[in-house]
Amino acid sequence: MRILDLTLANIRAMDTEAIVIRIITPSGDMDSAVDSPALLNFNDLLVAIRDVMPEATVTAFEYEDEVGDRITVRSDEELKAMLSYYFNTMNEQRINGLLPDPLQIFPRAGKTPGIRNIHGLKVNTRPNPANDCTHSIPDSMTNNSLKKSSAELKRILTNGQINAQDIHYQEQLGHGNGGTVYKAYHLQGKRVLAVKVIPLDITVELQKQIMSELEILYKCDSPYIITFFSAFFVENRISICTEFMDGGSLDVYKRIPEHVLGRIAVAVVKGLTYLWSLKILHRDVKPSNMLVNTRGQVKLCDFGVSTQLVNSIAKTYVGTNAYMAPERISGEQYGIHADVWSLGISLMELALGMFPYPQDPPVFPVGQFSEKFVNFITQCMRRQPKERPAPNNLMDHSFIAQFNDGNAEVVSMWVCRCLEERRALQAQGHV
Ligand code: ATP
Ligand code: MG
């Protein structure tokens, strides 16, 4: 149940504002005006759909979220969540001076699913003629993709362009060692993005190498990994466009209670396991690279898929990474176990509400945390890499197993409450 998107402003808009719902069917689209969306219920809409598709047995319908994933609606609650999502999108479009699109719904009946971009694949296929300094994804890369492509992929390739001039920057979300992250709106794709802009003084050759190393991001398809849309160079800056997470990163939250942290830990372990299955080491596991949203999703970002990018940023980076495993700090070879250390120290920080002084074994205040949790962190932070849990042991650990229940609502409610508190403090001028 996604009640949490229902902000007061949206509920008010729903009371007063008429909307157009577009029913997409194999034989054509059908628009219907809804004067009072707040009064609309699931059954009414189902009856309207059945009128348009009398030959089919329709019991549910879907809509597309900001990353193109289809979300099923089968109840009044889910209908409310969809309307709330739609009002948010309408607001974004208005802020950007656009006329809102109708709310598109896709009845679920028989064999109707169209071609779907299951990977959220977005490839910038043509160089930007307006700016000679802009390098879109290099030809070698798009050609490769096209060779592999089916009709579906071609459609995706021509649909999924993000060019520098189509991005409306809205506000700065944060600033790290490498670059600056902005919230932005992509006009064509009609979606909110997080765009990380990193200044890099490197040759065009290196730029091309980075772009091809980033290619693997198009293949990442996991609910625990941030969706990657596109990357491009403009002059000496690379912009990396990803899914926007409205809860931001975990480093700015205060102490996280164990029943919430447990669900977060499950998602992070699943995200890491997914990356490792693609032979990708994260290399930068820390709270600021764990993002959450009001839907209760937890996703990893900023993993090191491009050696060139990591090296180029490292040249301007000063200081040590406090979350690094001891074997990395001492310059030894490292692998998956180094990510496991960083996972342990990150979760410990999130539980304590402050960065822990790493001791061997880690020390927790007496009586505040469960034995399972303390045992999990202690295992992850073993000095000897091989003594730390292997991927399957992480999932099987009793701390992870007990919270692996798919309950996104716990995280969702916690994120919403924290955001509310933050807003209230800001309103009082405390932040
Ligand atoms: P470092 O540069 O050491 O990795 P960092 O992770 O804090 O530090 P950035 O990766 O530049 O730095 O991110 C800056 C901030 O932007 C993050 O802390 C986070 O709050 C915000 N941010 C990054 N990506 C997103 C996103 N996809 N959605 C929402 N907020 C984001
Ligand atoms: Mg980061």
C-alpha cells in the first residue's frame, strides 16, 4: 500500500482538478475526462475499461512510473497511489512550463503487453550537433548495441536520448569529492533525474574509454541498484544521469532503528550480491551511496564500473576513505570481502548515528542492539578478509534472514516521517 505518496497538496488537487485518463488498448487509445478524481474508485475505472474492451477479461490495469516500470493497480488503495503519483508528475510538468500529459493506463487482459523497456535502457545515439564539444555515447558503443539489437532495442535506442539541452536543472542535491549532484527534469522523457556533474581534465581518448566502460550500467537491472539513464561529456565535464531518489542518501539521517536498518541491510546486501554476480565490485560502499525513497526502496549508487573514471577522479581526491577495508588501505589486493567490510562499518554508523572508531572487534554500547545485529557487524568487520562472510553467507545470516520479508512499508514510513521532521525543522529555521 503506497499511502505515503499522498501528500496533502495532492489530496487537495485531487478534490478540485479534472484529469484525463487515457486507456491504451491494442486497437487504439481512448481518453476519458474525470471531473473529480478523488471520487473515482477502482471498480468505476474497470467498468470504463471493459466498455472500451468488451471482448477482453480485464481485472487490473497498469501505469508506468518515472523509470518506465509498470505498476499494477488492483484496488482502491493502489488507484489512490497512482493518482497521487500522477498529480506529482503533473506538478513537475507545470513547473517546467509544460501541459500535463493524460494519465496513461494499460489494461491487463489476454496478450496485450506491448514492447517494454525492461532494463530502463536509455542510450544517447547521436552526437549533439548544437555543440561540437559534446560527445555522446561513442559510435563504437551504439553500433555494438545495435548489432545485438532486436526491433525492441532499436525502439529503445531511438526513444531514450538524453541530450544536455533537454535537461532542466532544478536544485543542487549535494556535493561530493568528485562532483556535484543536481535534481533535474528531462523534458523529453518527462521524468525527474539526478545528474552528477564531474569536471575532468582528460583527453578525448580517455573520455571515450570512460563512456565504453560505463556501458555495463545499461545492463544493470535490479530494484536495489539505481537506474542509469545516460552519460555524456560537455567540454571537460561528464554528466551522469540516473534515477532520482526522493529520500536522498542515508548519511543525512540520524540513528536508524534496528527494524528499519534490518530492511535497509537486506536491500544493500541484495544490491551488492547483484553487482558481484556481474563481476562488479562496488568499491565505495558508504551511507552517502545508499539512497532511499518514499516508496521504501533502497538502492546503491556510485559503484566503480569505470576504472578510468575512478582513476581520473582519484587524481583530484584528497584524503582517505574512512570506509575502506584495512587490506585496501595498506595497498594489498582486495575483492568482494573489501565491500563486505565497508558494508559492516556503514551499517554500524547508521545504527549508532555517528561514525564508529573502527576497533577489532567493533564495540557497541551495551544493551542497545540485538545479538544478531552485533554478530553480523562483527563478522563483516573481521580484520582477515577471508574470515568475513561470503555473499551467500551474508544472505543466510540470521540478522538478514529475519528482515528479508519484502516489507517496504517499514522503510517507506520511516523515510516519510524523517522528511516531514526535516521539513518542520526547516520551516522553523533550524536547518
Ligand atoms: P563522495 O564524492 O565521496 O562519493 P558523496 O557520495 O556524498 O561523496 P556525491 O556522490 O557527489 O557525493 O553525492 C552528493 C549527494 O547527492 C549525496 O550525498 C546524496 O545526498 C545526493 N544524491 C546523489 N545521487 C542521488 C540520487 N540519485 N537521488 C537523490 N539524491 C542523490
Ligand atoms: Mg556518492
